[in-house]
Amino acid sequence: MKNHHRLSSALFFVLGTVIFYACQKNETTETLTPSVDSLSQSRLAAFANSPADNPTSTAKVALGKMLFYDPILSGKKDVACATCHHPSTGYSDGLDLSIGVNATGFGTTRHFLSPNTIAFVKRNAQTILNSGFNGMNASGVYNPSTAPMFWDNRTQSLENQSLGPIVTLEEMRGTTYSEAVALDSVVARLRNITEYRTLFQAAFGNVTQAITAINLGKAIASFERTLITNNSPYDRFQRGDRTALTPQQVQGMQSFRDAGCATCHSGDMFSDYQLHVLSVPDNLKNTASDAGANNTYAFRTASLRNLQFTAPFMHSGVFQDLNQVVGFYGRIAGGNSQNPNVNIRQVDPLIRQVRIAGRQQEIIAFINALSDNSFDKTVPTRVPSNLNPGGNIK
């Protein structure tokens, strides 16, 4: 468990505002004060803040990791959180649209079993690396209790997000039980496993019913907050190592700002965490067009960190590489909608300020400098249910 216990690490983020000053919306979200170092020193801790009602502990992280890899949380006991968020694929899955229940295989080899009536998961699986920093603004301030989750910002906090897939038919629930009883059914399973009773009591106190849906979400969130990457070439450059970036990447950093990319991909997480209409093409594997948040075709700005490990890109997973992504932005900046359901007048006017022409390769080189491969890649050899860690991925 050594790799993911970073709570005493000496590594630090340096705020992206040193390089990226961007136009920001007014911040009205309640924020928490970072627990170490001061923002005036342009530093953040190497661990993510936890909500006041879920302080991080070694016991919670250990329990959360077991739960994350245990398919006992799924209807047919064959899908785990790690099925679609595996360390070998950057805590994503390498697919355009994820494949959850009634399936076998791992990553790009995963496929549905036959017969099958289950649909693909509606959207691309975002990495959970650095998800503990979701909602961070350009000043480095964020509130873990109100952190936006999912592509449409429909849920707040990792605690709530971690329970969503468990009750979703295509992801983990399947047809074994209804959505209404999914969490109760999983809790009942966990209470029947002696090892989980011991682990929950160690994490949440020696109480009669330590195993609850709320504590389940808290444990998984505690583990996910340890999955931090803050030692990319960009981070090392910002800490003073001027050899960490190549000349092309340094030029790309300047071009990234000058081209207008930092207007939305701002701050140290390179996201404003806001919803924007961009006219991203639909994935034809979906039977209906994905209309995004509130049927407006708006989706959240994705973080640009660790994209070397997490292709394909965008909510629909339609772009296989960064050349396709940057080319897409160039086309919509030129006034050409890329989705027939979105009129160009609906596209966020901020995109019309982007000027990528002649800068594409250096911008991509810079984005590649935002990846850090030093995250926890250890997979448990067993989980308390004695099911296959990670689910049916063999």
C-alpha cells in the first residue's frame, strides 16, 4: 500500500496562474482553506483536501482500494470500479464508450457477451487521476464537498460520484436488481463478509452498523483522493527545473496561452470545470444523440493532465489522438459546427477567440508535458469477496 499513501509527500503543485492568466467567471462556490502552505506562496499540498465529514485515514484508503477493485459491488458480481478505471490505462479504460455489465475482456479487447441487450455506457470514462482536485479554480481554491463530477456536472463530491455507477444499469448494476434497491443490496452483501465488517469498523469506528451506503462512498472517495500526479515535466519546470521542458514545449506553453486555450483550460488542473457547448460529434454507438447537461449539448471542460494515458478523447470518445482534438477546435473556431444537432450560434462564443493555426504541433507538445506516470499502479492480488480483482477482465 506504499505507493498510494502520499499524505506526507514533499512534492507540491505550483499554481498554473504563474503562466496561465485566464478570463474567469465570478466564483460563488464556498471554498475550504488548503490545509498546508499558503496560496500566496503559489503552492498546493501534494494531497487532495477531504470534506469535513470524511477526513482521510490510512484505514479508509485501504478499505476504499479493496472496494474499488471488488466486483461484489456489481449486480452479477463481475464488474468493479477498476473495470473501467484501471491503472494500466491511466485509470480510464482506453475505449471510446465504456462497456460495463454482461461483458468480458479488458481495455480495447473488452466486448459484450452473447446474447446481449445492454447498451454501451453513454459517455467516455474519464480518468480519476487528480479527481480529488475537481472544481479547482485558477487561484487553486476548491471545495471537495461541492466538487463537480461527471461530464455534465450532475453530481457533487467524490463521495456521491462513487455511488453513481453502482446503481446505473449499463455500468455495474445490470438487471439483477432494480435501481431503487441497488445500494441496499450491495450493503447487505458487504455485511455478510467478515473481512469487510472488520475493515469498515477499522475505518469508521467500532459501531454496530459501520457498513452503510454513505460509508461505502466515503471509503472509495478516500482512495480516489490518493491518486495524484503532480510531477509532470510541466510541474518540474514550474518548480524551477528549466531542463524539464523541451524548447518546443516551452514554445507550446506560450502558444497555448496566446491561442486562447487557457481561457477554459485554466489553472493548475487546466480546466475551468464549467459547461460549454462545443458541437462535439456524437458517437454512433449511442442510439440517440447525447444532448449533454440539461439538453443543451453542454459538457464540462476536461482537464488536460495525463492525456498521454487516457485516449480516446471528449465525452463521446470520438477523437483518437490530440491531433484530431486540436483540429476539431480549429474547425469550430472557424465557425463550423461539428454536430448537426448544434447550430453554430449555439457554440460557446469563447471558442471564436481561439487561434490555433500554425501552432498545433507545439501546443500538442506542451499538452504532452502535462502527463505524469508516477501514479499508483498496484493492483490487489485478492479482495475480501474472493472474486477476481477488477471484475471479469481476463
